[in-house]
Amino acid sequence: MSTYTSQTLSDLEKEHQAAINSAQEKMLAELNDAQASCNLEKIQEASVVFQNITTELAKQYTNKIEEINALNHKATVADEPQIYTTKRADVDLNLLVYDGDRDYVIAFQQDELIQSTLEKVNKNSGKFKSRKHLLKSSLRLTKTLAPMLHEIGEHCKNTLKLKADIEFFVYQSDMFNASCYPPDENKLYIILSSGILERFSKEELTFVVGHEIGHVLFEHFDYPVRQILDAGENELAPIHAMKLYAWNRNAEISADRAGLLCCQNFEAVGRTFFKLSSGVTTDSLDFQLNSYIEQFVDLEEVLNDANHDPSDWYSSHPFSPLRIKALELFNKSETYAAFNDTITGEITEEAMEVEIKRIMSLMEPENLEEEGEHSEKIQRLMFLGGYLISNADGVVDDSEIQALSSIVAPKIFANCMMTIKGLTEDEMISEVQELTHDLHIVLSVMQKLNILRDLSIISYADGHIDDSEVNVLYNLARLLYINTDFIDRVISDAQGIE
């Protein structure tokens, strides 16, 4: 396999895609020969070889990105949009923010439907009284009750140059949870479960507290996802739901950076994710950061393991492998070095952001308009799957047809609309079975999860989901050999995002 030779990022992207296409063509040729001879072993071997090749290509692609950027001038911060103010802190949030978070916010600011729906949410909901609610539902932790926690709060306040004080609250739960509430002008509110407060170290809690403060500093409360979708159920298209959930995950990357800035110990951050992932907080396991990263960040191997239970891969937050990898890149970046003079900065800001964007794209909605050998079949499957979900109650209305038009390229949508009326439900199901049979071999597990996740979000775009719609989703999951627990998880997260 030849090494990439491109000298610009745009040429590299084309070269990388060409290499992927070449590997895919080779695999399909081998699959056709194997299928013709009914050789199951060769079919499996062709798939494994393809996954290994694409994994190696991804590594070469990442290395070449860093090489190109090392030869080029670093893009200046002045070239980036400056949308964050010093209202809450004097730290440079425009430098600290993850580009994917910021770019979605800019897009939302320019989206008239999102903005009009947001106005409706703000008008109807009124101002939430965080402190009043917390005083009624949990225990306020004074400096006398929790001196270490207040030390952490003061440290984070100084590190992030906050202009407001922090007030801590705790509630009874063995689960490891933490959250922040909408702030007042002069006060931030952070609530912790008793489980995380008792079983996490000072450094680990510093990362957790810094992460929650990050949500406040980046004004993540400005776009309450669930409330926007509920208020806009008759106006917003499913693509809006997908973008809102994608932003929700990207926002976690920005908050993680604030957490590391406060903690300034990547190994402690690794232990935090380890505890959150495993639930193990005792010394019964010998924690080694490199081993943890190797286990949880080998994305290609994990995500393409057809025997892995994917039920916990998706949520309103990025799953742990993506977060720890994104933070590892930030920890090595010139961006982090600008905030922490003990860091040398091995990679440029641009290289870091490009790679994190590639990693986060594993959880982004599929780009269904992108040309590709299987794009037409994927879009046809998405249309038919969405149509069967919409028709689960016996009626497909105009708003549901409009919803389908938002997720399928116009040419494919027009063709689907031309043929759909001539098909019975049994014929549609039969075609879906054929499509999933063809796509099962060539799609990675992650691509299948993306398709099911997008269809799940579409089904909930009107604010509710019926049992009949869930049953269709279950059947689609089974046809793609995905555990139906995944559907339950996605629906649960869609209905529970704060």
C-alpha cells in the first residue's frame, strides 16, 4: 500500500477517498467471486481485509495531515469567527472552543426556523429559577461541609478567570453524575451525585467541575435541544433534529477542554473516563493510561466488530473512545499550549481540529447526498425505512412526506415518489430486505448504526414515537444484524436530553 504524496489538505482528501474507493472495488470483486462459488469463508476474509486496509489508510491519512500542516503556516486565531464574549470569563473562549461546536452555533444563528422556534421556547417557558429549584431538591454544599470541593471551585474560577462565584449542590444517587444549571448573573450552579462526590479523587473532580463550567462559558444553555424539537414539531424538519443532536455531542468536546484546562493532568482525565466507563473505583484494577487508550480508542477495531453490542455507543454525549481521543489530541496541541505553558504543542491547531472532526464524523448523520457506489441504495433504504415508519399508523400525511424529502437527495426522492404508490406494504418490506441484504456486507457497523440512529431521530421529530414505529425500527435493526437494544437507547436519549 503506497504512502500518500499530496502536499495540500484538499488534494490529500481526494487521494484518501480514491484509495478507499480502490480498496472497496477490490473487495467487491472478491466478494462477487466468493458469492458465485458460495464460499462463506472467502466472503468473511474479503471483509476483514478491507477493514484492515481502511484502518491503515486512516492512520496514513492522519499522519499526512500533521505533516502537511507542519510545513504550512498555522492559521491565525484572527481568521476564525469570534462569537464568544468575555461576559462570564476572561479566558479566550474563541481559541478554546471545538470548531465543530462553534460552526453548528453559527449555522443555528443563521437558521430562521431554529431562531423562531427558540423565540417560542423562551416566550413560553419563562425564566427557570435554578437556585430555587436546587434549594428545594438537593443539599447545598457550604465551604464547611465540603472544603475540598470549594478548593476545586476556587481553582477552576482562577484558571478560567470566571467573573461569578460557584455554588455546589449534591443529591443522593450511587450513579456517577454531574450537571450544571442555567446560571444567574453572579453565580454558577453545579450539582453532583453523592456517588461521584464520594468515589472520585480531587483531580478527577476538578476535571468534572471544569467540564460543567465549560458548558456555562460556551452558553450551551442557549439551545435546549428537547424543548426546541417539542416546540417546533410542526415546523422543523428531521434534518434539524439531526443537527441539534450532533451539536449536542460536539458541545461536549468543548466542555471537556475546559475540564482539562482546570485539571491539567491528562492521566487524571483518563482515570475519570475509566471510572465512568467501567464503574470501578477501587484499587482492584491497576489503571494504566496507555492501556486504557489502546483499549478504548482503537476505533476501527471496536466499531467494525459485528459481535460487539452497540447499545451503548450512542447517546446525547459522544461515547468515551471519541472523547478521550479528542482530548488526547487537544492535550498535544499548540492550542492547549497557549493556555498551559508546560505544554510544548506537538500538533497545530488546524491538524488537531481536522482530525477531531474526522473522529466525530463517526457519530454525525450520514451525508446522503454524497456520491458513492452505494449511496443510491442507502438513500433508497432510508426512504423506504422512513416511509414504513411513517405508515406504521396506517396513514402517511404531507408533513411526513416533507420529512422524507429532507433526508434524501432530490433525484432519489423524486424516483422514490414515482415508484412508491405502485408498491404494496409487503413489496416495500421485500425491497427493504433485499437492500439490507446487499448493504449488510459492504457497510461497517458504524454506518449501519448511523442509518438506524437517523431513522430513529426522524421517527421522534414530531415529539413522540408510537410502539408501531418502534417495531418497524426493531425490524430494520434485525435486518442489518444490529442489536435492538440500540434502538431503545437512541429513543431513550432522544426523549431525555436536557
